[in-house]
Amino acid sequence: MEGMSNLLPTAKSNGWIKGFQVGDDDLEITYLQCADDTLIFYEAVEENILILRTIFIIFEAVFGLHINWSKIFIYPINDVLELDNLTINLGGIVGKLPAIYLGISLGANNKSIGIWNGVITKCEKKLTSWKS
């Protein structure tokens, strides 16, 4: 996934994709990666979707790796105009929040203690195996 982590900042610095602002700071999140999974945050307009699809196709061609288009999930935040058209252009499936991603609940109330149980359990299992 190192290739994708090079393509996305290049696209961002050239102004081809834009993430979202976090709080009042100048912090902008465009993507997060964990192992071979990538979460990409962008404004859901057709131009951005087409650019993102182009980035994926370039990634496949240059690095010889395959993107499983059927495992792409689009999670709309608020109202997204023409969501069906955007989904057709990118491929994948429209998901609904809250959703579980790598054991973390996305879109849920992060102050609720219960949503962190899965993460805590996984960490405890890892720690137990390290102690053995």
C-alpha cells in the first residue's frame, strides 16, 4: 500500500482531491491507512469520484496490484446529491453509518464506552500473546 500512500498525497498537493477539515485547525484529513485497507475522505462530487477512480486505475497499472472493486464501500455523510451516479462511476456499494471498520465503530457516538469494547478486547488478546 506504499504506492497508494504516494499517489494520494500527490493528488492532494496538486489540488485534485480534497479531504475534510478537522475542527478549527488547519488539519485536513484526506486518507487513513491500516495494513492493506485505505479510508479516503473527499467531497462527494462527480469530478472527485472520477479523479479517485483514475488514481485507483493508475495504482493497479503501475504497481501490478488488484483493487477489489466489489469491496469498495461509500459512506455518505449528510445528504449527497446523485449518490447513485457517483456509486456507478466509482463502483462499490453504498454503506450506512454506523459501521464497523477494523473493529472500530464509524459514525457512532465515540464517547459511548460500549463502542470501544471490540478494540479493547483485541488489544488485550495481543498483549496476552506477547506476555506468553
